[in-house]
Amino acid sequence: MFLLQRLIGVGVYTLCLAWFVWSIPQVKGLRIHLAMYCFILGLMGFFYVPLNGSDLGRVQLAMMSYAGCSWGELVDRMLNSSSPMAILYYRLVAGLGDKRMLPFVTAILTYGFCFSLLVYSHKRYQCRKAVVSLALFFFMSRGLLMMTIANIRTMLSLSLVAYAIYLYFIERRSFLKCAIVMLIGALLQNVGMLASMLFVAFYIVKGAKGRSRILTVIEGAIVIGIAAVYGRTFILGAAEKGLKYLSYTKGFFYIWEMLLSLMVIAASYFIMLQYRKSFEAHALVSAAEGDALMQSRSLVQFQAFIAAVSFVLLFIEFNSGLRLSWLLTILDMPMIVIVLSDPQMSSVRKKQINAILFTISIIMLFVACARGDLCSLKFA
């Protein structure tokens, strides 16, 4: 059904991806280049035509119903919802007057947060732009555009959580500031709450590097306490839905999406293995606390944790495992930059890693376009 339209859709997606990836080494302004790509992806969302009865159609109807709500009525609805930020988001976008603006704005915001990880990591690790190209190609080959513009909340929520995690682990931003960003993502969609809960659990159990474990536990307890006092209704409601989400075993399952998720998990562990080899080499030659590679160890440990949880959930509760693998895919971008920016790594080894990740990306892109969610992209 709609074979020609879908061929055009995946063709446009693939051509745009190829051009933006290929041209990164030639451009001077990486931020502007990726902003242009965000805008193009937003246009794909704007012109995307969903099937009758699709999730996007229902969400757009709900969104437009909020356009006529007074702010008092909107607040009442938010107070009685486990996803209050989603209601506020729909109300703001509905004010633009066109239902097609919802996937347009969502795509720009989601990929804006995701691509910012590439901009930050490129600046911090001073890697070659060819490395940024590879990281972008790997991420976009997973084919998450359809989930971004059709489901709306899930990828936007995960992009906010991933953004906060990166800022905390790599950019060393305040835990409280990152927690606020993460909370916004958590109150957009239940999987964002699940990812946030996993992060808080990891933060408390593992402890921040170079800090007292007791201080870390106290800080985490303070955040939980403040959230319990001022956002108890929202958070408990979202957490309850998240737990029901995990316990629901008769949900969606799709073998090709599972294959793509397993490929992402395998690639993530491969990247982490290369990091471990580089980390051990650095530990032998340098004990400097400021070593950029060694500072990223907490992010790698969290990645390993999420990868393990995602793998287990894929065989227990497919929906949750699938969506956590999307978070893994986002965080793989800075990890690729970190590993391939190691100045002590030999050029031969870098070429081998490049070749393996490029091959995995090509296979993922083929599967995503042929049988994954991405093959539903059409503009007519």
C-alpha cells in the first residue's frame, strides 16, 4: 500500500542524510549546518501525511481541542494528568493555528536537543569533523524520524533526558539544573519518567566521581523530596503508569524494530569496549584528573547500565526495551566522538572502528528504510 509514496519518502530521507553527512567536513559552522538539517527534518514532519486513524491524527485532534481552552481550564487538566508538560506543549503549538506544525516543531526540538550533543562533544574533544559525520550517520541510520513526527511525545521526552544526562556527566553542569530539564522530559511521556528513574537510581547507587557517596545520596534524596512535595501528583501518576507500562506483556512487537534495537545495543557495547581499551591505556601513561577521556567514564558506565536494561526488557516488555534503546542511540553519538578523538589511538585502529560502525550504520539504514518504522514515511 502506498508503495510509490513510501519510496519517495525514504528516498528523500536518505538523500538528505547522505548530503548533510557528506558535507560536514566541508562546512565551517557545524552548529548552523545541523540547524539546517533540523529544519529539513521539520519540513518532512510538516508535509508527512499520516494514515487514517494513525496516532498522529488522534494527537492532532487532541491538540486542536486545547486551542480553545482557557488557561484556567488548561491548568485544571494539567493538575489531573500524569503528563502535564504534554498538555502544555500541545496548547502552545495549537496556538500556531495549523495541526501540521505539531510534527514540524517536534522534529526541530527533538533533533535540536540530539544534535546539540554533537556540537558540544565536537567542541570539547576537538575531534575531526569526519568523526562527527560518522556519529551523525550512525544516529540517523536508526530511522527514528517516524517515531519523532508520528508519536510526538516519546522521542521529544527521550531527547530532553539524554540532553540532561550529557550535560551532567560530560559538561559537569549542576545536578539540580540537569534534574529540572530531565523532569520536563519525564512529565512529557512515561518512558521519559522510566529513563529518569533509572538515571536517579544510577546516580545514587554509583555516586558522582570524586565526591562523598554520602553527599551524593543526600543530594539525590533532596531532589526526590522536593519532587515529592511539589510534584507528587504528577510524578506518582506518571510512575504508576510507567510501572503498568512495564507490566503490560501483550503490547506491540515488531521483529525488524527489535533487530534494529539489538544492533544498536551490540554497537554500543562495541564502542564501550573500545573506550575501555583507550581508558586502560590512558591510566597507564597519565594519572591527570583532567584527562578528557577519563572524565567520561561515568557516562560509559551509565550507557552500559541502560544497554543491559534495554536488552533484558526487549524479551520481557518489548515497548520499554525498544524505547530505552532509542535513548542509547542518542547517547552513542557523543560516545563515538569521545572514543575516536583519543590522540593516543593508532590510525589503523581508528580506521577499523570507523569501518565497523559505518557498516553497522549502512545495515541499520537499509533495514529501517525497507522494513522499519521509517518505511511509513510518505508525503502524499
